[in-house]
Amino acid sequence: MRQITWKPIIVFVVFFLIILILASATAMALPGKLPLGDFRGVMMMLAWLIYIYAYAFIVYRVFLAIMPLPQGEIPKNSRAEFIYHVYVLFYLIFFNSIIRSRTPPIPLMRLIYLILGARLGRNTYSSGLIYDPIFVRIGSDSVIGESALLVPHIIEGTRLAHYPIQIGSNVTIGAHAVVLAGTIIDDNAIVSAGAVVTKNTRIGPGEIWGGMPAKLLKHRELRDTHLDG
């Protein structure tokens, strides 16, 4: 794992101070003027925390819009490494605790992942963990099972890289399964519970994979659900 240098730390601290100032000003301007009675202190603190995360999401997205994090290998002492370290500081300080706690309801987690940059189709939800959402694309009507992991990054010693995970529509990722960087899963496929899909694997349409490492088990029998007449 590479050490975070002082330059990205300074940039993140500046962002952090901006977020605190904006959140404090907004909390004072809005709920600060309401007659909250005995609950004023509690409500002000709650509003302040909500505004901190709201502005953190905004500043994070603005930063990545200006300085996009590229996919692929990240060389040492490169511009991509600088961007990555600022990016990872946002996760360590703000977002990782939300994602890993799994406290928000699943529909709210879908919204959080969308804000963090994941591309999720209609009626697709995750009760697992999606790391590096900006490198994850999932089609419609798919589900990520309980405690499953989607991991688009590669951290192997000093090697650091991101390779997108692409998942099609009507796909099921079973509970506690792990899908690693560079994997492509086509429509109607199933990854069995507890399976480990290794890097750069291609799972074809309607295939069922399982095991550690995951291998093709069989093809899914798809039934036509349309009624005649």
C-alpha cells in the first residue's frame, strides 16, 4: 500500500474546511432560526451533520468532475496518484463509514451509490458493498446480495489500479460473493453465494458461476413469462 503524501493531504484539508464552513453557515441560516425549544441543540447538531455530508458529496463530485480519476494502472508520483489519494481521503473520512455500517435502508443506499458515481439501472439494488462506485456499472433489475463485495480496485503491494466492473440486467450476485476488478457479467447471469470471481473474468449471458475461484457451473434455463393471447 502506498503512503499518502503531504500534497493530497493539504488539498483534502482545504476541502474539509470548506465543507465545515458551508455546513455551519447553512445550519445557522436555516434550522438556527426555527423555534426548536428544548431540542434546539440536538436538532442543530443533527442538521449540521446532515449538511456536512451533503456538502461532502457535492465537493467530492466537483473535484472528480475537474480532475477525473482514470481507470487502469496508477504510476507512482503521477497526477493519477495525487487524484487517487485525495479521492481515498474522502472515502476514509466521510463515505466509508456510511457504506460499511449498512445503517441506511437499501433504497437510500442506492441513492448514495448513485451520488458517489455508480451507474445503476432501474430497479437495481445492493445489500452488499460497492467499492469505488465510479468504476461500477450495473443494468436494470439486478441485485447484489447480502454482504457481497464489488471491488474494482487492485492493491497488491505497491501496485495500484482500477478496472471497471460491468454487470448486465437481471443479474443476481449471491450473498457473500466477491467480484473483483475488470469482471464483466452479462445479462441473466448468476454468481452463487460465497463465490469469488477473479480479476478480468467474463461471465456470459445466462451462466451460473460458483466456487473459489468461481467457475462455470451450468447455464440458466430462462422461461418465457409472456402469456399467449
